Amino acid sequence: MGSGSTRPNNADEKMFAAIERGDQSDFKDSKPPKNLNKALIKQKAARSEKAQEKTERLRALRLASEQKGSAE
């Protein structure tokens, strides 16, 4: 195989190679995928926000039950 067989060829491999070299600067992919579907982006943001709110509510319930258990 040619000399290109050992070179990183995707963003993950390039990032790992940069880490191994000790390059600690922010890694930026030269050709990031472009997702111009604004509706999809908004849906994903809404889903993640809903999941965060659910997590916060569950955390509050857990803390309240722990406090109630400690008080008794």
C-alpha cells in the first residue's frame, strides 16, 4: 500500500492523531457536515430540553425523598 495507508482519513482519526501528537489546540474539522434543516434542529433542541426538565424533576423528587427519609 502507498504512504496514504497510515494517514488518518476521517475527523475522529484526525482528532486522535492530534491528541497523540500532543496538539492541545481546539480540533476543528475542515469539512463539517452541514445540516440546514432548521425544523430538525429545533426538534432536537426541544427533545433535549424536555429530557433535561424531566431529569431535574426526578432529581428534585429524589432529593425530597432522601430528606424525608433523613427526617424520620
